[in-house]
Amino acid sequence: MKNRIAAFAACFLAILLVSPSLAQVPPGQGEIEAYDGLFRAAADGDLDAIERLTAEGAKLNARDGRKRTPLMVAAHLNQYAAARALIAAGANVDAFDADRYDVITIAAVADDPEMLRIAIAGGANTSLVTSVYDGTALIAAAHLGHDEVVRTLIEHDAPLDHINNLDWTALIEAIVLGDGGPRHVATVKALVDAGANVDIADGRGVRPLSLARQRGYTEIIDILEAAGAKP
């Protein structure tokens, strides 16, 4: 009984740790109002200002108080044209903020396939190890059931079987942090169809099929069993 309680407590703590609310920090209204230069232009989606400021030599990879770049601000605020303009001008698409998030992971957590595609088209690296959890954008998207983002990352060679420092892969996160609903089912299917290893166990030695069975996620169980997953 003590072991089961300890395991539950560890799992619950891990869920709290990887909650999106405790992960990325978008700029707040006060920060946005205080922005100037390229940060203001990025936040406003002001393409004329971006062109003028970059021509005048503004620093494309300047940092705000949380080490966000203007490109990251554009990503957080869904300013697609501004993101394209900043990337075209030479902004670093692989820069990290204070919490080790890049533009791709920002887009993944925000469920923003369009920003994701913009970053990838600009040369962003889908394999970067990000965040304090040593994860990837794919793991973040799988955790949240952002299935279109997951499929897009898979199409662009995101690592399928990366294990973060919670001992979880994208597949495991889609199960243990998912709700078993349609988008998490679609996420699991996309990962399995792409060749994700269905038998990598978590830190307690429990494999994805057993994790799905513990939660009663019937559709996910069917996918894993059809893929030959071990219990």
C-alpha cells in the first residue's frame, strides 16, 4: 500500500510540474505596454516598423526581462506576419528564453500549427532539448494532445523516442498526462504510426500499454495492442 501511495504521489507531483501553467510565460499586458523598438513592433505586428528598425540596425535577438526575443513575442501573440519578417531579417529561430523554451515549443504548447510551420520553414530545429524537464516540443505537444502539432513535428523529423528527465517519452506523456479523449487518441495514433517505440517504459518500469490499461483508455489500448505493445 505504501508503495502504491508513493507512486501515486510521485505521478501527481510530476503532473503538477509539467502543467502548462507552470511552463512557458507569455508576456503580460504590463510588459507588452512597456515594450519599445522591435519588441513593440513584434507585439503589434507592425511590419513597416520591423523593416525600418532592422534597416537601422536594431538587434534582432535582443532580450526582454525573461530573455524573450522579439520573435518569441511574435510567437506568443500569434503575430504570423511579424514572425515571418523577423525570421527573414535573420532572427535566431532556435534561441531559448529564461525557461529554455524556443519558438517551436512555444507554438507547440499554444496549439499553433501555423506558427510552428513558420518556424520550421525558417530553419528551426525540431530536435532541440528544451525546458527544465529536458524535453522536446513533441513531448510538450503530446502531453497536451495537440495532434496537428504532433503530426507536423513528426513530418519534420522530431525525435520520436526522446526521454525527458521525468523518464517519459512523448507516447508516455500522451497517456499519463492525457485524458484519453479524441485528441490524445489521435496523438497516440500519430506517434505509433510514425514508429515510436511502444515498449519504452517509464522510470518505474511500466510500459505504455500497462499505463493505458491502468487508466481505462480503451481506444489507446487498442492502438497499442495492434502495434504489438508488451504489457
